[in-house]
Amino acid sequence: MNLRIPGPIPVDDDILTSMSSQMINHRGPEYKEILYSVTDRLKKVFETNSEVFILTASGTGGMEAAIVNTLSPKDKVINASCGSFGERFGTIASIYGADVIELKSPYGKAVDLDNLRKSLKENPDTKAVTVTHNETSTGIVNNIEKISEIVKGEFGSLLLVDGVSSVSSIPVRTDEWNCDVVATASQKGWGVPPGLAFFHFSSDAWDAHKNSTMPRYYFDVSMYQSYYKIGQPPFTPAISVMFAMDLALEKMIDTGMGSIFEHHSNIAKLTRDGIKNIGLSLFPDKVCSF
């Protein structure tokens, strides 16, 4: 079987084989070595010097972690969405009691930068903007660099990014773009089965965390930080998926992220050209897609 869906994606045989290794003590030295190795290489792919944490969860768990670790009930949040997964980000924030302003762009169109700036001007007490980088439901890639220039540069709000289907597939310059939290998951561009989520946490995010009062336990980033210092996860992790992730990252770093991004771009172009050559039209507008 060769899956042609956004994720999970087909997994290489050697990655699958690595998952058949016997279980190890997740509080022992062998797991500590894997945890540190995987985390260090995740930082390279995220292009960040800030901390990156590993959850046993789906990508949605990473998005939820972004919300509960930086915000408090009644905080104002602008959810800039252009598809179903962007809308999910707003739903999570709303469920936890945030005052969510929905800034929706039509499906097939990217987040409108002028509308975002206008909404921030009208709501100067906005604590955070949530946005999806690559909107899986439509194929739109939002310009996070430009969004950050507005959100962070002009208004000083937090920028929380759903990078579930973008990190490791297209360039995500986390530090350069001044993102506060970027969340992703193992079953997309990493070429690994589902089971793990990863999220980056900036210094501004830590400042917000100090005052955040949203209820949290399993997703409490301070717990992950404390346990990471001793080379352990706070809870039992998906050990087999960590084996897979360790090997996948080794292969990705050896190949070079630039080569991986180029490969994905070439395949995307080949696919779009093939669709047009048989007389079909594309959705969305190619200008909005990677």
C-alpha cells in the first residue's frame, strides 16, 4: 500500500524495522541518550536555539499545549484561519475560556495581512494570534514571516503557530520569524508513524507562561522542562516511535534539509503540472501554495 493522503504517510522499511526493537526503561540512560539526540536534531530542523519538547500526542495535542501554556481564561486571541485546521486552533482556545476573535479567510485564500493588522488595531489588548502555517485542508501556505512582522513587530502579541504539516516539509525559520510556539507531529514530513508531537517554546512564551492560569497537567511545559534536565519524559512516552524518530532524523540531517525541501517542491510541481495537463483545474490558487 502507498498512501496518498496528507498523513500518516508511507514509512520507509528501515524506520519500521527500528520500531520492532525491544522496549527500554524510559527513565534509564539509554532513553536519556535518545531523548537528547532527538531533541538536538529537532532544534536543527526547527531552526531554533530555544527549547523543543516532545509529547506523546497527536499534532492537536501540540496545538493544545501552545494554548494552555501561554494564555489565561478571558485572554483575547485572534485566530487567523483559512481552513478547518486553523478553525480548530480557535476552538481549542475557546474551550479553555479565551476570548477568541475569528478572523476567517475564504477557503483557498491565505490569511489577509491587511485584515490581520486591522483586527489587531481594533483589539489592542490581544494577547496572542493563532495561525496555521500549512493549512492541510486547502493546501494554503500562510506567510508566517510577514504575519510575524505584524503580530510581533508592530503589536507585540504572542504568535502561536500550527506547523503540523509544514515543519520538516517546507522551510520553517522559527527563530528568524520570531515565532513563540510552533507545534508539529511525527506522522507528516518526518516520515514516522503517528504518536509524537513536538513544540518549540520561545523566551516570550516562557514569560507568558509565568502568568498563564489555564488548567493543565499532561501538557504543562514546565514539567517537561524539569524532567528533560534529568533526561526523562514526565510520562510514559511512545518508545517505539522515539526509536523511529531517532533514525528518521539521522537520515534527514545526513540528506540535508535543503535537499528535502527541494524534493518536496519538485514533487508538488510535477503533480500540479500533471493535473493541469489532463485538463483539470487546481485548488487553491498556486500563488498561495508552496
